[in-house]
Amino acid sequence: MMRSLIFLTLLAFVAGTLVLVTAAKESKGIIFSFSTKKGERISITEEEFDAYKHECPHEEPEKCYYKNNTACFCRPKFFGYNREERHFYSPLNNECFKFTHIDNGCNSFNSRRECLKSCKRGTRPGPQMPLKNRNKNRV
């Protein structure tokens, strides 16, 4: 009886370890994930912030260059000492998100409006359809 209990405990431990290892491999590169108000699951990854170090002078935020959105691709300083709610731009989602633990630096904004004004790309312009034909061409 005691041997089977030890065996089952060992088996449960090994199975739990395998589950944790698999979960860690799947989440490689993910900084954090969250759910939107609509219930969508969004993951913020390392790959979407691909600016060079010289383009992201975090210690001098006034030197961050937003004219052609260069600083929008900088990785914000997540999980810093600042506990205020700040906004950052996600290049992959083309959207600004609110996060609590972002320090001052490039791609870190006090308001959502400031973030959208500095970084959000508009939709690609295309030919305008007459109003009566718009619903026919929708998929």
C-alpha cells in the first residue's frame, strides 16, 4: 500500500513538472499577457520592440524621436519603480495600452491621447466607395 502511494506521488510530481516546462516553452519571449474589456487575450512580446539601443535614450526621454515613429518601437521600461498608470504603444497591435509599472523613458506616456498622437499609425488610404456599394463588398 505504501509503495503505490509513493509511486503515485512521484508520478504526480513528474507530470506537474512536465506541464510547467511545456508552459514555459510556449511563453518564451512573452513579457506579459492580459485580457481586454472585450475578452480578447493579448500578449506583449519581446519581438515587437525592435528599435536599436541608440534610438532609445531612456535616461533622457526628451531625446526620444517620435517624428517618424522611431521611439515607438523602443521597449518600455516595464516593471520599474514607477507605480502610476502609464501608457505604451504596441507595434504589433498598433494600439496603446495602459500598464501600471512603466518607468519614464521612450514609448512611455502619461495619457492614452499622448500615446496615440505620437505613435498610432492610421489605416492605409484606399479608394472611397460610394455609400450604396459599401455593404455589398463586405465579407
